[in-house]
Amino acid sequence: MSLLKVKNLTKRFGGLVAVNDLSFEVSPGEIVGLIGPNGAGKTTVFNLLSGIHSCDAGSVTLGDREITHLAPHRRSLAGIGRTFQVVRPFEMTVLENVMVPALARNKSVAKARETAFAVLKMMGIENLADALPGNLTLAQRKRIEVARAMATKPRLLLLDEVLAGLNPTEVAENLPLIRQLRDQGATIIFIEHVMAAVMKVSERVLVMAQGALICCGTPSEVTNDECVIKAYLGEEDPECSL
Amino acid sequence: MKPKHLRTFGAAIFILLLLVPVFFKSTFVLHIYTLIFFYIALTAAWNIPAFGGQLSLGHASFFGIGAYTAAILYVKYGVSPWFGLLIAVGVSLLGGVILSLPLIRLRGPFFTLASIAFTEVLRMVAIDWRSMTNGSVGINIPFKPGFKNMTFTSGEPFYYLFLATAVIVVLLTYRIRNSALGFHLRAAASDDEAARALGVNTSLAQFLALMWSAGLTGVLGVFYVFYNYVMEPNTAFSLDLFSLQPALNGIIGGMGTVWGPVIGAVLMTPLGEFLRFYLSTIQQGLHYVVYGLVLILTVKFIPGGILSILEPLISRKKKDRDKPKEKEERS
Amino acid sequence: MDLYIQVLVSGLLLGGVYALISIGLNLIFGVVRIINFAHGEMVMLSMYLTFWLHHLYGMDPYLAAIVVLPVMFLFGVAFQRVVVQPILTTSATMKIFTTVGVSLLLQNLVLIFWKGDFRTVQTSYSMSAFEVFEIIVSIPRFVAFVAALLSIIILYAFLKFTFAGKALRAIVEDNAVARLMGVNVERHYLLAFGLGCAFSGLGGVLLMPFNAVYPTVGVTYTLLAFVVVVLGGLGSMSGTFLAGLFIGVVEAFGGTFVSPALKEAIYFGIFILVLLVRPQGLFGMGRGTEEVGLK
């Protein structure tokens, strides 16, 4: 049985159809890459899955529970964790940042401190526990963003460009992380522009263009797909839609 | 988490304050101290929603509700104010529920406006509902000394009552800030959407914060009316005295921190009394001109409040001392 | 029945002025994106200005508009430059406190210089009225309504057809893009603030023949203007106009049939109800409302 089932998902902003009749499924334990040119609607999909935006049509099912109209915090509690493309740390220490999601699940501050510290350790940034995010590098802040999402103990983790803006060394350092997170029990969908990373890590790739899913398959299948190439080169082809 | 010597320092001040009425018999001195304690408690209570970034300029509503409820129950129905206190808190909480309805939709400046409007509505109701509130004439508490009537022949009982209230409210805000609710509020203040995406029900957190704040402010209204014997709509629901003043104390001390309200109230109350007494004799309204200027200048030059200047001094010492210990714990 | 129509008419007439004051606020809000807690004080100042011009120089209150409008325009420009510009990039809290501070300052400076008395302007037409179909129409209220309506139309035409007006609308639409398209955004902030102040000031002038002025009168108008703007939809001119009329009518009916003391309480109540049922306002909501906390 699939963990996530998205059916006919649609979102309009005024006259613009940001996500158009999107359907896909994700199996437990998968690592799925979500790619597409700028403005394809990838982040909107994440916003719809995490409940930040409400969809105009379609349904989202997590496990056997329909979550289409659930409030964002309830979706998080149901098991959807996410990071934001632009990192959004709270104005508190790194440890406290990671304690926030833990405290949404268990009111004990002492326990949350332990949980948060364990997550930081797993992410290899326990030395930053007392630092303020504002004083850290982008790579470090992105790790905090992921740590915070991991502290929600997600069944499904949505990573929005956690590698963007990092230098090649940092990308190389962070790549194994995605697999590691899956080994922690999270199924992963990640948006990424660093193609090498997508090809290396993902088991399946979804390609979006202009709000619609145009291709889906293994990394090698996708790279050889004509529609995908055209989408990236900006050519339009009415037959290129699933 | 405060360094130990600060705690000792606090305890020492508390003991000294307990002794003040023993050595100073002047009613004026006691009155000023009492007023400082009152404003510490009021500002600290006002500050709870501010943990979550909500700026209320409508706390006079909860204050007035509390004051009126207890006063009406006592004067009209002979209910002891101590029992009336419970009912007053209940009604203040109800007021909190009503004000939190717009809070579901409104954040930031619009919540602030709604809170002002809410107070204005209550003020008008208090003026109009003559059969209950005696209209704009107000309610006088008859002078019948006795513990049961919360009426005393000297200022000392109220001195201790307000001192105890201030200490309790400040400790309570300390507890709240360091609890799950406190974390949720701070997260919501910092980035509401991100907090929700992490599973925090920010609306619930803001609601709870407002309820705590409303209930405590209601209690203060009850104590204040029995301390002052009189209550009329324009005072009870006064924007200046009970909405703006705690906000001013808060911003000057450090909004959204535990100790900011204490610092703000300790500094501003005597200054406010001085200005009210001396400047008003020179020129009516002059002291609010000073307030307006203080507000604008504080926001411009020390937006984090006085605490933001003091904190680096304190925490530097704290870090030097705590560092070796922390490392031991971790390794 | 006659009574209802009578109340409806006086409510609509008053609502016209409320719309004018609120449109000034909406323009400032839409362009500069600041919640100005001292907005009512602009109305208060222009009411005083009208009063003094009448009192000292015997100037007719309507004629006083010739002086009040440019003065309030300059006041708005100066306010934007000195008070608002420096705090534009700070947090919402700081903006609230600064403008609240200014409001406190203005109220009490006025109290110091001009005392707390209720002041009114008595003219030959203050009490006069005419009758249409047995409905009594007060002349100053009628003039106020017509003048308000005319100025709203003029403002609308200005925004629609002039280059500066189009630039203002572009800023309302998307500040960053307007900037990229070469609009001098800061200069248009000055213009918007000046215009907003002048139009709200005109509202003050029009109110003066049948309303009293006192130092704290502005608080009511600040709240009123925000109620109207939120109900009408931020950034929507026509919405604001309709909501202004609506609030005028509500106030008239509340004042007549419930209690004069509670007329404001009633429209605040409606305000809160509408927010719960239809948070985007009665007539839709403009852009950028989320960034100031309205969602």
C-alpha cells in the first residue's frame, strides 16, 4: 500500500493554475525527487501537501487517512514534515528551535530537550546547540531546518531545496544525509535543482512543468525522456502531458 | 537558568520589600510601592500574549470587567469580594474568549485595533447600563473595614497583597515562558507559518496566552477597585491607565521577556506618578506629551527595551561561569 | 415607516463623510502599507484648523477648506518623511508604538494649547434643512455628502487617468515590481500620505458645521476608519465607499433605535461579526493584507 496518494490535485491563484490535476503515489521508504523548471509548481505542491495552501480540487491521503482539508499543524502531527526553501529558523537557540516540534507532541520540556539533542546529534550538529541561527552559515542553517523537520518524527518528509545555495563541497557532504534520513524511517520527497544530486540519490523522479506532471520514472528514464528535455528547454508540446 | 547569585539577589530584595512597611509609615511611600507592584503584575500579565507577538492595547477591558463584576456583586448583592474574585475571573475569561474570536482571523496591528475597539465598546456599555453600573457616576465601595470585605484601615494589607500578586504573576510568566506553551508562543511570534508546519497549533497557543492574561488582569481589577474605593467607566476602561501604561512599561523594559515588565514598571510608575502630580499642576496633558515622546524615542533607539542593554552584561558573566560546567555535563 | 426612511437618509449622508475619511486611510494603507494609529488625529487637526479659521477670521467653514486642504497635504507629507519613513522596515510592533506615540503626542499638544473644551462652529445654515417627500434633509449634512462624493470621484479619476495616479496603483499592486519599473516609490509614498491626509482632512472640514471637536475626538475616527476599510476590503475604493455608507446607516439606526451611547458599540459588534463570518471583508480584499496580519 502506498504511503501518500495524491489525486487530481489542483490549485489556482487568480487566473494562474499553479498545480493542474496532479496525481501520484509514493510508497513507504521511497526517496522521490521532484524536479521541473522554475515556476513549475513544485513548492506549491509542498504547500498543498503540508496544508499551508488549501487546494481547489483533488484529494491527499496519507496512509489510510484522508488529509485534504486538515489544518497544517494537524498534518504535521499526522506525519508530514517539511522544510522551507528559504530557511526560516525561529529567533531562539538551535536546540530550542528543534525543541519546538518536539513540544508540540509531548509537553515535557526536559524530554523535548533530550529529543532535540538526539536529533542534533544524528544530524552531526550537536556542537551548535547553543548558537543562534542568525550567526550561522547557510549550510548550517539548512541542517537546522532539516533537524527541526526530523524532530516531528515524520512518516513523510518534504525537503525543499536543502542543497540549493551550498558550495560543491557542502553538497557532497550533505548528499548522504538524505539516505540517512530515510534510514531513520522517513519516506522522502525532495525538490532539487542540483541535478547530479537528484540522479544520485533518488529512486524515482517526478517531473513537473507548468503545474502538471509530465514524466515519472527512474533517474535514467527521466533524463532520456523527450518531454522532459523540451520542458527544460522551454519548448511547448501539447502531447507532453501524462 | 538564571545564575544563582541573581536568584539570591532577588530573594534579598523580596525580604527587604517585606520589611518596607515596618520602617516606612508614610502612606505616600506605601502607596507608590503598592502602585509599582500593581503595575509589575499588570504589565507581566499583559506581556503573556506578547510572548506570542500579540500586542494588545485593550487590557483595560479585562481590568474593567474584573473591577465592575466584583464591585457590583459586593455593593448590590453583598457578595464578599474574595468570592466575587472568582466570578470576576470567570467573566474576564469570557471577555478573553470574545476578544480571541477576532484573534482567530486578525494578527498584528489589526488585533491591536480590535482590542482597542473592544475596550471602547465595554466603556460605552458601562456608561449606558445605568441600572447595573450606575452609569458615568460610577460605583463607590462603602468603607466597612474587615478582611471579608477586602477593606482595610491601613495601606499595609494591600501593600502585601499587591506584592504577593506581583511575585506570583511574574513567577507564573516565567513558568509559562519556559513551558511548552512558551516555546509555541515564541515560535509563533517568530514565524507563525513555520511553527504550524512543525505541528504547533499557534491559534490555540495565542488563545491560551490571552486567557491567562485576561484572567490575571481581571484579578488585578478586583484588587484595584477595593484599594481605590471608586470605579467609573472612564477610569475602569481607561486606554491610558490600563491599556497603554502596561504596554509602555513592557516596551520600555523589554516586550516578550520575563524581566522586561518588572524593569519597565519599576522605572515608569514613579516617573508616571511624578509627572502626573507635578506636570499636571503646570499644564494638563503635559505628562502624556512626555509619555508620547518616551514611547517614540524608546522605539527608535532601544527597540528591545532596557533589558536588551542589560542582558549582554549579565549573560557574559553567566557564560564565563557556566561554560566549563556545561562541557562536563555533555561529555 | 417615515421614521425609518428619515434615519436611513441621515445615516447615508453621514456615511458619505465616513467614506471620505476612510478612503484617505485606505490610500495610505494600500500604498505605504502602514497601519497609522494617528489617522484620526489628522481629522482632529483639520477640524481644529477649520474651527480657528472660523473663530479668529470669521471664515466660512467650507471656505476654510481652501486653507485646510493644502496644510493637511503638507502635514501628511511631513508626517511620512519624518515619522513613517524611518520605521518602514521595522517590525509591526514598532510601527504601532511609534504611531500610537504620535497620536498621544498630538492629542495632548492640542489639549495644552487649545484646552479640552468641546468646540463647535455656528453658522447661519448649521441648523437649516429642506424637505423632500416629507423627509427632512439637514443642509450641512447634505453638503458634506455631496462634497464627499465629488472628492471621491475626483480621487478616483486621479488614480485612473493621471500618470502619478497610475504609479500609485502600481505600488498598491506590487511594490517591488513598481520599483523595478522605475517608479520612484519613496516619492509616491509622500504623495499618497499627503493625499490621504488631505482627503481625511476634508472629511474633518465637512464634519465641523454639525460636529464638536475636542482633543480626543480622533480616537473614534481612527477606529471608525479602520472598521470601514476592513469591512470594505483593503485596497478597494468602491468597497470602502459602500462600507462607509453602511457604517453611517448602522450608526444612525443604532443611535435612534437602541441608544445614542451605544451607536459605536453596535458597529464594532458588526465589525467583529463580519470578521468571523467573512474575514475578507464585505466587498473582497486587496493584496498584501496578509503581511500586515489580516488573513
